Amino acid sequence: VPRRPPRMKLVLKADHLIDSTGADPISNAALVVENGRISQITTQDKLHIGENEEAKIIAVDDGTIMAGFIEMHSHIHCSAQEDAYTHITTESNETFLMRGVQAVRAAVGSGVTTMRDLGARNEVVFPLKQAIEDGIIPGPRMMVAGTPITTTGGHCNMFGTEANTSEEVVAAIRQQFKLGADCIKIMSTGGGFTPGTNVRAPQYPVETLRAAVVDAERLNLRVSAHCHAAAGVRNCVDAGIHCLIHSSWLAESEDELYDYSPDYADMIAEKGIFVDPTLALGRLNQLRGRTRPRRAGAAMRDPVRRFEILRDMWDRGVKFVTGMDSGMTNAHFNDFAYIPEVMVDELHITPMEAIVSATQVSADCLGLLDEIGTLEEGKTADVLIINGNPAEDIKALHSVNTIVKQGELIKQKNELLI
């Protein structure tokens, strides 16, 4: 049997390279992709391509090579439109699938090479993930929870698995594992997307959340928990939940807004719990003119205090990941670059810190840091070239020149190839 010829090398050249390991950027950089993996990272003067080697070279003057974006919180079957709730409660699974196909294409075309979906109908998200892996449709690498776990009538019950007792929650986790879930999503408090649910009170006691964590860990699954109420945040921390979503710290009484616990923030940091504060939603609502007040938007009624709390958590060592909550009203699937932009503008961290959150830290949260999240030889080739230098101007992330996803060229010289 004749050997298959080696695939052509892909060589990316740019003025800068950010590898997300914490190292200083490399100037006049070159990165080589072979057989879907990064085979070499060097400077252009040290790059050697043999006379008989075939290589496709993409060079971007004033560009920056970096790792692909990791979007940590999506709902691929939600419309992101003003009537998203109406759509999710009236549309068919076939329509959800078509929305999902459009969503994952938009995401990967914006530079998102890995996406975690934290709540969609099983019948929609599992076949969609498989279609991406089989090359039927374009999209990011997907990590999916399938249906979220919620109480009867609880947050996102319209596409969730309703489970009330610890035994029912554990059974729901095992069912999601059986179906092929990569992770688990549980709704620890009410949410603004679901009318009538209480954003200021827990849906589950700590004992039930702990039972969920124990059984998920037995199955090598990590648990993310939606938590707006401060009491729900504390329950999640006590239970050892792996990733807190929103972490809004809403007070029990509507007379107060926040009930932030610095001691619990220290515990979050000490336990290594990741936090996805979904902090770009307010910016997107401002940009797109939210015409109907968002019920969960209680968390953003005082955005100055909200960001003060988040910055205090950051200063205490809490690890932030980059979730958009895409699919919710105004959170489009190609909006990822707004997340690091808001981190820099409102949390006042450095562009490099925001980039590391969007790549290395998010990959670590997924348990995929051995494969993605940094540019290192031997890792999967999820690589972008940005027009400009995002280490100096974070807004440059909105302008993605070239996209390589698992070694496949998705975009070249500002033109999508999918």
C-alpha cells in the first residue's frame, strides 16, 4: 500500500506572536502547522523550509499570531433576538438545528475555535456537535452539556431536565453522561430568561449541589452552575462546583442590590473555582438598544459596583473565563471580541491578561489545556492572525485576518473560506 504523501505545511508569519503562556510576545514571528498540529514556533530569520518541501505561506504585516478564542457560554439554539424567549418556547427542534448551524458558523468565522454550549436540547446539540466533527458543517470544537438541570418550573425548564431531589439530579447527570455530554450545567438559582423564577433565591440546597459534583467527578465531568443570588453563589462554593456562571451576588431583599462576600471570593480562589461573569452583555445591550428591560439585568442596574466586585474577585486571585451567554438577546455568536474588550475597559486589567483569560485560562477550565489554549509545539493548531497588536489595543481582536481551526484554514487574508 503506497504511503500517503505528507500534508503541505502551513506557515504563518506576522510581526508579533502571543503564545498565552505568560512569555513575552515574539517579534517577527513564524508558526508552522503540520498534520493539524503546531510543529514549530520561531522567528522568521530562523525559519527553514527545505527546497523540496511544499509550504503555503500566509504573511500579515503588522499582524499578531495568537491562540484561537474560547467561548465558554453559548446556547446555540437560541436566536439572540429581542424575541428570544418566544422563539425558544415555540420553535421546533428542526428550526433550532438550523439556528444552531448558523450560530456555530458565525462563531468559528469570528475566531472562536472552541465553544462550550451550556444549555440546549439534547436532540439539537448532540447531532450538531457530531456534524461538525464529521465535517458536514463548519464550526468550532464543541464541548456540550446538552440539557441543563433545573427544578420543576425552574430557570430554563423549557429546554432543561427538571430534577428536584438529590437523587433526581444525580439521575439526570447520569443520563447526560450516557448521551455523551462533555460537561454538566445546573441552575442553582432563578434566571431572568425564565419568567417567574427568582433570581434572588437558590433553587437547590448545598447538599443537592454537592451530590451533583460528587457523581459528576466520578464520571470525569465538570459542573458549571448558573448563580445570580448571593446565597446561590455561596451554596455553589460550599458544594465545590467547578465553574460559576454570572456570579452576580444579588441580595435576597429587593431593597438591596448586592450581597458580596469577600471571604467567599477568597474561597473561590483557594479552591481553584473558575468564574464566568458574562460581563459583555451590558455593553451589547447598550450598543444595540435593549428596548425591554432584562429581568436578570438587576445585576447590571449598578454596573459600576458590579465591576468593582468583579475587580475585587480578580485581585483576590479568582480565575475568570470568557463566556458570552451567546444566544441571549443581543449576544450574537460572532461577538466574542467584546468580552476581552470589556475586561480591559471595565475591569481595568491589561490586554495581555484578558487575552490569557480568553485562551489559556478558559482551556484550563475545560480540562483541555494539554491540547489548546496556548501556542506550543505539539498542540492542536487552533491559531489566529489578528490585524494589529491586541497586546497594545484590545479592540484589534475584532479584526481577525486568518483563522486556522485544528489545522484547517477557515479564513485567509480577511476572507472566509467556509
